Amino acid sequence: MGIRRFISYGITTFCYTAVLFFSLQSVTYGQEPGRQIYQNLCASCHGAELQGGSGSNLVDGVWKFGGERAQIVTNIKNGLLEQGMPAFGNSLTDDEINNVIDYIRSVENGEVAAADSVTSDTLQTLDYDIRAETFVDGLEIPWAIEFINEKIAVITERPGRLRLAIDGKLVEEPVSGTPEVLHEGQGGLLDVTKDPNFSDNGWIYLSYSHAIENSDGDTLAMTRIVRGRINDNAWVDQQVLFEAPHDTYVNTRHHYGNRIVFDQDGYLYFSIGDRGRRPNAQNLNLPNGKVHRIHPDGSIPEDNPFVNHAEAMPTIFTYGHRNPQGLAVHPETNEVWDAEHGPRGGDELNLLKAGNNYGWPVITYGIHYDGRIMTRERRKEGLQQPNFYWRPSIAISGIAFYDKDMFPYWKNRLLVGALAYEEVRLLNIKDERVIHEEVILKGHGRVREAVPGPDGAIYVVLNEPGKIIRVSKIREDIQ
């Protein structure tokens, strides 16, 4: 190990331990209580700079649920549960709530800066000096990227647009004819994946929030999986691969999941979050809170764990999941891993095995967003422990194993996106255990996913700003 790697490893380990220690202590608010409360409790959803994320933008002057102080106080106290916003009335005093509102108003009026951004185009990691540069810009809430060949990338934007980037240049017109999505809360157009035999069949797979209207005129939604082809910048030949029974659709607007991956045997896996209905994750009759497995044409594998279970959906592969926003297949072992976006604390990394129950909401290392205890159970017979968990939460999103040649020391290591901390982390996994974790990128924006591209560089999908950056190697550390 080179001297810089040795020193950096020590500093990284100390800093990570210190951050973990202090973050687990009781929050004490100092000279700027509104800012500190906001950054601790609100920034993970509304953005460190109040620019919005899974929650709304707080400085654009648009207050969908009332902009008067009394209305904002009520919403903070009682929450907006169908929108995924918890109630903070039991954890914040009236003075603390008003401090938060004062802070929001001061940022909105330009009196104070929301947060200090720390960005660098050239960075050092334990193994490499790396460079981060813009690949494509001007996107609106990009969610996923998939390279269909060395020159063309397909990008999803959550409002419902599918975009092409050719040789690093964004095609101005979105792909036409894509499915209609419900873009509310965390819903919209989500993941995109190509078929393992794409060069022969041209299939591209999409996931999105699909809406229906019930007899009362209410709009309900659930995650849906389709495939199609792109021909002359148009979406054609669409086939619906998975559409849940309509009586399982719900009126919440969060926890859709979703990622789509193929393993080396050609099975298609996709995840659906609990949709804010926590007990549903344990109910095998319902699609939410599950990871599902199907064939590429939508048919159901005969060896799925619940295929002969009369009281279960036959597509279910694993259950007891909260909001799995990441799925990845190990390039050597063919193991399927998932990333669980937890509550306040309790983000998880899990190795998925057929039929296993991963415990949500019966066991968790997290608590409610408002600080209340969710459950005191962290272990229970028959429920799987995470292979790794984060407390405090990093707001984990997409994950991908690095399997290219630009960064040979990182072969088979796991790239992890963190929304709240605006980071890309690199995990070294041995014998199903995480033995080392390193932050390799920070401060460029909320990381939706980081994936290796065909050239070996790492492509990072960012929200706020809506762009994709390319991370490449400048030089290796001196060994």
C-alpha cells in the first residue's frame, strides 16, 4: 500500500467513525437552530439547498398545501402522510418549528445561503486520482441511464420523458410514444434497462408509476414494468410484462422502488417499495414491499419460491422490503443484491435469496422521521439481517458492481449512490460482508445512481442539478 493510501485510509476511517458517532447522539441545536433542524430532519427530502427532491421545492414560491405560516406549521406538525411527509408534532416544539420556517423564509428572500457546496472536478481516492466532468446537462430529475452501445445512452427523466444521448450530446426531442406516468411525489418514469440480448432483439425495459381511477374518481397507482423498442426516436412494440391487480393499487405517492436487473441466467428482477403501507411488505398477496422475478417476456419462472403458494403472488422472489431503490448482480457470483432506502437510520444492503423475508417493518435499525421509535425489534427468528446497514441513513439509491477495466483495483466492488449526503461510495465485499467503505465523490448533487459505462468510466446520475457526470481516472496512486 502506498503512503498516501495508508494515510488516506486512516483519515477516512477516523472521519467516518466520527461522523457516525456524532450523528447518533441527541441533536443539540446551537446558534442557528432553524438551519440545523432543517439539515437534520428536512434536507433528505427537500434538498440541502431547499431545492426539492422527493419533497417539494421550498424556495420557488409555490406552496401547494398553503404558504401562510399557520398552514406551514400545521403541515409540519401533522404531516402530509399521503405525500410521504411524516408528522413532526411530537418531536419539535412550536419554537423549533417556527425557527425552521424563519430559516426557509430567509433563504427564500436571499438573506442567507442555504448550504455550503463542496465540489471539485479533480479528486483523490485511495487508489486513483479521478476527474469528474459533465457528460450531459439540462435534464429534469434524471433517474437512470443505460448504454445500449458504446455511443448511445438511454436516460429516464422522472416527469415521464425518455431521452437519448449520442456521443455525449443530448438529443433535443424526447423519445415519442412512451407510456403515460403519474408524476406526483416520488412517482414517474423510473428505471431503464436493456435486454441481455439487445443486439439481437432490441428490447428495452422501463418501470414507472402507473395510474388508474377508481369508482369514486380517486387516482390510484402502482409500479408497472413494460418493454419496447426505440425506432427513429419513437417508442414502439410495447408489451406489458407486469401490472399488479388493480385492487392492489393505492393512493399514496411514494415508495415505488424501483430497479430492474437481469442475472446471468436471464431472469429479470424488479423491486417495488411498500408504497407507504408498511404492513403490506409482509403480505404475500400484495405486490408492494417485494422483489419480483419473471422471464423477459413476463412469464413466471416455475421455480419461483411462491409459485405454488395459493395465497401468494407467483412473481415474488423476496419480501419484507421498505423501498428498494437499488438492485445489482455480482459479475462473478451471479448473486442479486438490493439497497433498501430506510427511514431515519436503517438504510440496508441485502443479499437476496429466494423466499427470504427481510423483515420490514417488523425489524429495522431505523426510527420514524419524527424521532419516535418504530420498533424495538432488530432481530427476530426467520427474518434476515442486513449484510450491512447505515445509521444515520445516507438515503441510499442505486447500486451497481464495477466490472470494467479503467479502474482495475475496483473490479467487483459496489458503487453506491447516496441522495442525502450527495455521495458515491465504494464498498469492498468479501464473503458476503462489507470489509471497507470509501467515499469517492461528494457534493456534486443528489446521486440517483452511479454505473460503469462501456468505456470503463463511471457515470453518475444527479438530481439538483439535473445532469450526468462522467468520472474517469487521471492516474493511479504510487504503490
